[in-house]
Amino acid sequence: MGIIKDTKGSLERIPSYVSQIKNLLLRHGIHNVDDLKRVAKDPSFKCEVTALWEDILKSEGGKLTGTLVFSTIALALGGVGIATGGSAIGLPLLVILAPAGFIGGQELD
């Protein structure tokens, strides 16, 4: 499969991955970092997270790019507030994480 076709297929599947992550967070009542810290210790949550990413890995043919991983997480979590120069702005996490995934590494096996 060519890189363009492979990338296009991944982009078409990302909304499904985002939905799965959002549903997982909602099922466990995770709305902020404190909730995540509380739930992260729960073995059943860890198993669900592992199973979710294993399914995503399988859907992607056994290879994950940093861009796909970070984009999926960013879209699932929404945005982040950034304080700068005495004012705050909302910035989508996708703007921060997707380039980091691209620059940081191409594939994860």
C-alpha cells in the first residue's frame, strides 16, 4: 500500500478512534487531569486502554505513526488554554501534538 493511500486510510479511521477514546473517558467519569490520575490506578481501566490501543494497532496494520497517535489523543481531549502576555487563548491540542508526532518519529511498532 502506498504512503498516500495508507495515510488517507488512517485519516478516515481517526474519527472512530477518537470516539472510542471519548467513550472510554466518559465511562470512567474522566473530565479533567485529577479524574485521570484517580482512574489511572484502576487495573480495569488500564486493561481497557491497552485493549483499545491494541485494536487501533491492529486496524493500522501493526504500525502506528506518532502523528496518528498524537492526533487521535489531541482530538479526543479537545483543547488547552495557554496564558501568554497577560491574556489566555484556547488552542486546539491538535495544533500542538500532530507536528510533534511528525517530527518526533515516523512509526511505532
